[in-house]
Amino acid sequence: MKNEIGVLAGNVWELLNKKGPMTLTQLKKLVNSNDFTLHAAIGWLAREDKLDFQKSGNSIKINLK
């Protein structure tokens, strides 16, 4: 499971690098993963201080630092 989360974290980083800021809903549509693994991958990147979170209306956009 830890390996799966790490791989997904890399995929999320690549998506944000290529496409820019996205909401969790937008990310979920682009990755083939369940909610738990996606949330864990985002947490992984946040813990490594690689993400920035910006409130935009009623949603939060996730972006690379």
C-alpha cells in the first residue's frame, strides 16, 4: 500500500506540474485511484512541503510550491 501511495504522489506531482492548480475533484477525475489513496498521496506531498493550498470560493485548489 505504501508503494501505491508513493507512486500516486508522483503522478499527482506530475499532473500539477503540467496542468497547474487543481481542485481535489479535478485531480480525482484524472487519476485512477480510490479516495483513500489519493488523499494519502496528497498528504504525502504536503508533508514533504511540496504543495500549496489556496481557497477559491467553496473549494480549495492544490498547487505545487
